[in-house]
Amino acid sequence: MKQANFIIVAMVLFDTAATKTHPGPAFNTSNA
């Protein structure tokens, strides 16, 4: 379970970084 949670957190952090570097609908899932 902890490994799955780590993957989710990593995805959220990666999505946040992607939103900052490449703002757009495809990368704006966190701020939808």
C-alpha cells in the first residue's frame, strides 16, 4: 500500500512540475 501511495504522490508532484513548465490543458489535471 505504501508503494502505491508513493506512486500517487510522485505522479502529483510530476504533474505539478509539468504544469509549471508546460502550462496547458493536458498538464493541468491538478488545477482542474
